Amino acid sequence: MKFIRLSLLAVTTLAVAVPAVANAACDVTIGNRPVAADLERGRRAFLKCRACHTVKEGERNLVGPNLGKVLERAPAGAAGFNYSPAFQAARPRWNPTSLDNFLRAPSRAIPGNRMVFAGVAKAEERADIIAWVAKESGSPLRTCR
């Protein structure tokens, strides 16, 4: 019972820690198709990731690695994070398509990784998260307006 109360407190605290963004749209190219993404929806959807990941470049690693400039690096590219051998061997560099595939089902995209997250089922939600993380992490998509 105490664990549940602490978890709810942590989520409430994190919701306050992520400031709202102006409602902007981005086209995230996944595969060969552009997908409309919304930065505010991405910010809200990322709250479930916030317990394990920081997003601004230079912030510390938590249970998961910092996601600063994630779209410009290899899957095991956050300095100072102890990645699993599966992540260390993963290729190619993160891009919207590979990140979408990973967010859909992390354990299928990189078998043997230690991330305990089932994934994000909805393609629209994944695109929103990718757009927001790209903008906030210092590797913005050039298609945001």
C-alpha cells in the first residue's frame, strides 16, 4: 500500500515538473510516411517515461539514460549509463523510424534489453512522444511549426 501511495505522489510531482508547451504541430516521418504529431500531447504522453528518463541534454541519467540529442546518437549513446549488452550491440542510430519501432515494443525491438516497459500501442501517441522528445532534447525535427 505504501508503494502505491509513493508512486502516485511521484507521478503528481512529475506532472508539475514538466512545463506545458505551446500547441505546435510536427510531421514525424516514420518509414516513408509523414505522421502528424502534437507537441503538447507528446509532453503529456512523456509523463509515463519521466520516472526513468530525463530529456534535456546534460541532465543526469536515472534508471534509464538521459535522452539528450537522442535522434543523433547510437542506442547506447548516453555518457555514463550502464547499458545492457543488447543495447550496446543495437544498430542503427536512433531516428524517428527506429525510435517508433522501439517505443512500440522495446523487448521485441532490442531483445534482451533491461527496459521494463511494455511499449506504446498507439502510433499517434508514439509520434507525439518522438516529436516532443526531439524538441526538448536538443535535436529538434525540422518539420515542427
